[in-house]
Amino acid sequence: MRGNIEDISVPDKSIEGDINADGEFNVSDAVILQKWLLNVSDYAPDD
């Protein structure tokens, strides 16, 4: 079975370190990581 080019989906490029999945790696990601490492219970990053 042959597929058309329209049938092929290309996943969005992910950015390493983008913990909050907003498409950017910035200080917000570092703060979330710090809270998670220190076991602050107000935020848990998604898997």
C-alpha cells in the first residue's frame, strides 16, 4: 500500500529542557525544575 505525502505526519520539534512545553527554554523551565528537585508540592512537571 502506497501512501501520499499528505498521509505522512512529521512530529513537531521539541526543545530539550522545555519542561512546561511552551515551545521555549527559559527561566520558567529552570524554576519548575528547581521546585521539582526540592520537592515543592505546588507543581509537578508532566511526563
